[in-house]
Amino acid sequence: MSRRQYPVEMANLVCKFGSQNLLDYFAEIVLPSFSDPDLKRVYGATEFFFENVELVTVDNRVLLVGRFIKDMVLEREQIYTKSGLVEDHEEMQSSPSSIFVLVLDIHRLIFLKETRFAPTLDNFKSTLENFLKRNHKAYIDAIYDHRKESGEKVTKKQLMLDVFPPTLELIPLTSAQSIDSFVRQYDVLSSVTYKFSNRNDEHDNEGFFEAVQRQKDEVNSKTTTIRHSNSEGLDKDSVIEEVQAATVQGNQKVTLVGKDSSGTELRGDNEHFQLKSYVELTTNSPSQAAPTLFQKFIQLVGDGMIQVAAPTLAAIAKLTPYRR
């Protein structure tokens, strides 16, 4: 790997099995979804898969690291010459990649694009979601077969109620500066919508959002939405402050709607003001790159750019067998 600055994105990875979390089925479903070399997601002529996946311990924190690859065939139909466009059919394999580090005790994902046209966070989410569902099915089938062989009366429907199918959300972490810049593009900001989805076993630091999230959980709502609207325009300074509080931990999705100075509709969400940073790497090994990426994450936490709650005692206990 050449010595240069690589772009880094970060997100909150929310994986749920009903009311249970990623670590509750880590060994049975989650880890195989990353580490099984036979798993590939095929999309047309493109394949997505994980490689070089390892568990590493950095500063007594367990990280799941690896490479995410997009393997595809590039096709061309014509080229331009001095005579103009000429029909020319050629194919070439291309396999751009990204390195990922998942901080398991707080479910935060660090994502570095190694190449041009590298697979994205959306590609990562779609692929992991696909693999989780396949491994969940395999896990249910294995339990069913084992219990049937033991003479136990069991149905797959009941097993699916015992071990809910996985859901996955990947919410980009945001930058306060980017939120400020984005919101100020609006001439009239007509609405702000907050979507409260499932979250990991953590709590928000902001009182209002924690209260709404807790009420959502208590009534067993899958999604809860709060919307501010005013056709004449919301107060942008107040919206900036509120959006910063809502998105700093990556637990809420925000959608902004309004018009810019030319009267054109302007829409934005977490992806439009996500936090981006850069790191310098001198290795192409994901496990060797992991300490550098993790330290960048810790630096951003220390600078107040990212807010995360301390790992729960339950999460720490579940990761003890993997700590080296």
C-alpha cells in the first residue's frame, strides 16, 4: 500500500435479533457472516465478499477487521481515436476494495476506501444483511435438525420466534461543521424529520432524544417519527443545534426538506453531512491497519467530534473469550 492519505467514514452498525443484539448471536450468526469464504453476494456481473477477516485486540478492545471487495468485469463498447469513435469491445476484471474495522463493544464501524470506485457503506450494508439472513436460516435449520433427531417436537415457526431474523441498519456518523454548512444552504427550511429506529444496548447522551427513544422501546414500536414543519421556514440556528444533538451518536436518521436561494427543492439526510476524516497507512494488511484506524476513531472521540457511551458490562463480558 502506497503512503498516502486515505478517506475514512464512520457509522453506527445496529444489528438486532428482535430485542437481542449483535453480540447475543456473535459466534453463531454474526462472525460466520464475515468469515465464511464461501459467502458471496452476486449483483448482476458483480460479486461482493469479505476477505482477511480477523479478530484483533487493540488497547484491550476487541475489533473485527477485514477487507470488503467488489469484484466486477468492466466492459467497453467503443473508444475515441483521431478518426473519431470506433467500436471496440473489451473486458477487464476490476476488484476495488475497502478496509473495515468494527469496534464490537460499541458497534461502531470504521470504513476506509483503499481504491478508486471502492465499495461503499451501502454496499457493505446490503452484503452483510444478505449474509446475516443466510446464516440465520442455516442456524435455525441446524437447531431444527438437531432437536428432531433427539425426538423433540419442534417447528421452525417456533424457532423463528425464539431467534428472530436479523435486521441491520448502518447510520453514518455526522460532523457538526458539515451539518452547519448544509443547513445554511437553505433559504427556507420547511421541515425536519427524525426517525427513531432500533438501537444497540446503549443510551443517548441527549435527554430529549433518550426520552423519545426509551418511550419507543417501551411501547415496542419498530419506528417512531418526530417532524417539525413550517412552510415559512424553521429557525435554522435552532435546527442546527438540534440535528447535531440528534445525530452525534448515530442513533437517529434525519431528513431535511426546503428550498435554496434559487427556489430549487433541497433535501438532505445523514449521508449529506456525515463525518469524514483521513489517515495515512503504510500497510495493506487489514489487521495491521486496525490500530491506526482505531486510534483515529479514539482521537475523534477525544476531540468531541464523536460521542459514544462507554461499553456496557454485558458487552464486555460477551467479548471476554475473544480478547487476546
